[in-house]
Amino acid sequence: MLNDKVILITGGTGSFGKKFTHIILGRYKPRKLIIFSRDELKQSVMRQAFPEEKYPEIRFFIGDVRDRERLYRAFDGVDIVVHAAALKQVPAAEYNPLEAIRTNVLGAANIIDAAIDRKVKRVIALSTDKAANPINLYGATKLCSDKLFVAANNYAGSQDTRFSVVRYGNVVGSRGSVIPFFLKMRKTGTLPITDPRMTRFWITLEQGVDFVLACLERMHGGEIFVPKIPSMRMVELARAIDPECKTIIVGIRPGEKLHEVMVPEDDARHTLEYKDYFAILPTFHGWDAQDYMHENGGEPCSDGFRYGSDTNDSWLTVEQLRQMIGLTEVE
């Protein structure tokens, strides 16, 4: 569905955006792939990795999702938008709450308006496990963003623009991941652990991109898609980084959870389970939920079901994580 289409990704110079670009240009033949971001230095670096003489379909567009007029210009003629731009650092969001709101919430509203008015066909927004029952501002802004994108399908009116959300856990090796920090800290011989009971979901960048592409195919509009991905205890993560390192318990930081949840109990009654993912269906939608369930083969989750990193059926081993991050031996 991506061949001969015009695709735009916001936050396109980030970890996800670069992997998304690599996969799209390697697998498909889009008419145009637009990298939309606000940092000209990152665009310059990315332009060297994807030179226009080799990839004539690529475009670099400087802009900010806070700038509604710039989005209207960027979205002209676009078929598909992947919204990956966000302020994601939990401590920074706590200290600069209005900045996080302007980007993550008001920026989402701008994306929606521009997509509808420019007749974009499909929009898929990246979310986070921190948006489920949020306890920090970053999670709260992403929950608000999720709600906006789900409701946008009704807001679209007669336009056939469709919006859905993808929600997944920590990305192995991304800039916000603890793994690069641990790899740096292992040189000291000590790794800080917030709590020995702490668990997290883990997914690779390539798995994240593949899941987004699959959801672009299957979306009807209004779903929040959640992949089934493995969990790992943070103490095991430290062992995977370097089993010779000592660990010290430093306590849970402000705004941090002991375990992450991607399908809260209150959403279970609206959730369908599939072989490798969940779909949280919107309360209000323009299609029949029973037809949707039969067409896609999902099974309703039981009332009170919860998909959390501590009660997961799938767990990463130390060896599996080491393979995911490319560690073959302890240096």
C-alpha cells in the first residue's frame, strides 16, 4: 500500500524516524518520503546517510508540530502521516510542563486539523506504555494525544481521513532507553537499579516499525494497537549488560512506575486479542464492532483483563537481550 504514495513522518530525524526511513526506502517505492522535523543539524546528518542522488524520493522539511500553518504546507499532497514527534524525557516534561503540552497535545491537535483539511488518507500516531494510567506529565500528555487521535475519526466528518494509534513499550537502543546509559556506566563497574522488582516491556526499533506498517494496513480508524512483546526485570537487564558489574539500589525516581501497563483493566471490555497484538477499540466509531471482530478474527478480552509487564506471558532471557543489543561478549 506504500508504493507510489507520499508519506510524511514527523520527528523523522529521531531513532524511530531513521529506522522507518531505512525500512521504507529498502522495501517499498514511495513517490515521496518527507522527513519533517525541527532540527536542521539532525536533518543535515540524516541527509548524508540518505543522499538525494541515491534516494531521489526523499525530502527534508524543517518545521515544528506546534506550527499549524507549517503543517498545512507540509501535508499538501500527502497520503500517509506517521506522527512520531514528541517531547519524551520524563524529568524534562515534569520541569517544563507547558512545553510538553504544547508539543504533545496541541501539536497532536494541529496534526489532526492539517490532515483532515489537506485530505490525508491515513494517520498513525506513536504512543507509549506511559499513556496507560499515567502518573507523570509525559504519560498524561500522550494519553491526551491518544484521545485526540481516536476522537479525530468523528471530527473528520465527511472526509475519509482515518486516525489510529500504536502504543508500545521501551525501545532497545533508542535515545531514551536505559540501555545506552548502562553500556556507558558499566565502565565504572557499578550499575544503578531503581528497584529489584521493576519490570519493563521491550521492543526493537525494527519490530516497532514493522508493527506500525502492519497497523497501517489493518486500521479502520480509532483503534489503539498494542503489540505482544516480552518483558524483562531490570536486574536481569543489568546482568545482560555486564554480569561482572555490581548493582546498587537507588530507589524509584519521581514519575516512574514499578511496572508498566499497556492495556489497563478499564479498557479490557473494549479490547480484542489477536495472536500477536491487542486492539483497544474506540467507544464511538463509524463501523460495526461485531463485523470488525469477525473480519479480523480477534477475541474479546475478559472484563478486568490487564496487560502489564509484570504479568506478561513472554519474558526475555539474558542471552536474548544481549543478541537484541548486539552484545556478543563482555568487553
